[in-house]
Amino acid sequence: MSDLYCVFGHPIAHSKSPAIHAAFAEQTGQAMRYEARLAPVDDFAGALARLWADGGRGANVTVPFKEEAFRLSDRLTPRAARAAAVNTLCLQDGEVLGDNTDGAGLVRDLSDRLAVDLAGQRILLLGAGGAARGVIAPLLAVKPAILTIANRSADKAQALATAFADLGPVEARRFAELTGRSWDVVINATSASLAGTRLSLPDALLADARLVYDMMYGAGDTPFMAQARAAGAAQVADGLGMLVEQAAEAFALWRDVRPTTAPVLACLRRALAG
Ligand code: ATR
């Protein structure tokens, strides 16, 4: 019998995780099955209990269950504890270990694939919701010159900056306070692209950055990527690479073997482009 894993979400039909993990398993010769499971919005705990009852060994967790997965974990990795959200669960010695691989996935995509040495760089993180919170500790771990968190609602950005201040140089700003400054790397962790909304950012800020990165992805440019290109950004990337890297990090935790991500990303990219 092969080992069972799954991804939980609501909705889940669109998830690329089953294809990614199937590719990783084939590449590394791991005997495992990986399913997409739709968990009821009001009973994630029940869905999780069913996975363990079915003999499951681990799971990925996506929207809207990452905070609940955090609460239901018996033990947490330090980065999951900091993120207050869990995207990876792993059964270890009868206990549920909760991890968060999102930030590590982002950092790996930026540093390995996009060849940005983040140490000493000025990083601007847009947004202060769950997606932003999940990547702050790993971004500070690469020792940027400054990590600026900018958000429409200033109080949420300030709360995050305060919560992570012990890990490195981090500050909070309103969007309106960004004018006249520049950053090396700009990362969008807002959900504005989902609504097709433009962020009210100065064009110069996007044009000055060495890399503008959207944690979202789609068949073509996201609205934020289009905004950055129109503003004159030198290099623009979406979050498909982050998706594959966070999966690789989860896979390594479960199976103790690190898959090669480039061919899997290339395959996903071709499928997305149709
Ligand atoms: P997630 O878990 O994806 O981060 P979230 O917790 O709902 O989702 O957070 C959404 C983020 O996108 C927030 O930072 C939100 O800004 P506010 O805190 O001011 O609400 C940001 N966001 C969403 N739509 C936006 C828009 N049109 N313009 C600017 N920021 C937006």
C-alpha cells in the first residue's frame, strides 16, 4: 500500500497540488498517493480526523483552513508558530506536526530561480493579511536591509511589524507613505488581484524595483503584474514558482527527499498557458 496524503481546501477542485506532488513522487520514486479533499467550511476538524482514520500520513492545507490547521496541530515548527498559520501537516510518532512552507517557498523561488540575493536588499511587502504574515519570518531570515510592510489599513501593517520586530529590521507604512522611496524587491501579498483592482502605488516605485513579484498567478499576467509592467518594472514574476517550491518543502518534510522543481514548474506553466 502506498502512503496517503491530501490537500484540504474549500474550494479545492482548482488545486494544482495533486499534479505537483504526483510529479514529485514519480521523479523521486516515492510510493505515495495524493488526493484533493474538499473539507466542509464548518468541519475541517472532521475532515482531518477522516484523513488520519484512512491511514493518511500528511496533508497540505489551503484557503480557508490554514488558521484552523494551526490550532489543531499538536506541535508547531517555529516558522508555523510565527505565521500563526499552517499549510503542511505531518503525522510524526502519533502527533500532528504543523509547518508553514509558504515563506520558504517564496524565498527559494526568489533566490534560486530568479537569482535575487536577498541579503542586504530593501524589500517591500504589500498586504498585511494571512498571505503576508506567512512570509515575514522567512523574509527576515535572509537579512534584508529593511522589510517594509505596506497595507491599505495601516493598523494591520503596524501590528505585523510589531509582532516580528525581534527578527530583524521591519517597519510599517501606509500606501500613501511610499512616495519618494524605492525598494529592490516588491512583493504583492494582497488579494487585490483577485478582484482585478489596481493598487494605488506610485509608478516610480514599481519602475525602480529590480524585481516585482506577485504571490498570485494565472494564465497570463495578473492585474498587479500588468500594473508593474505598465509602470516600467524591469522584471516581473508571478507566484507559480512559489507554489511549486512550497510544495517541494512539504514533500521534503514528509518523505525526507527533495524533488527537483524546475521541470515540474515548466510543466505547470505550459498547462496554465493552455
Ligand atoms: P490573505 O489571507 O489572502 O492575505 P486577507 O487576510 O483577507 O487574505 O488579506 C487580504 C489583504 O489584501 C489585506 O492586506 C487587504 O488590505 P486591508 O487589510 O486594508 O483590507 C489587501 N487588499 C485586498 N484588496 C485590496 C485592494 N483593493 N487594495 C489594497 N489592498 C487590498
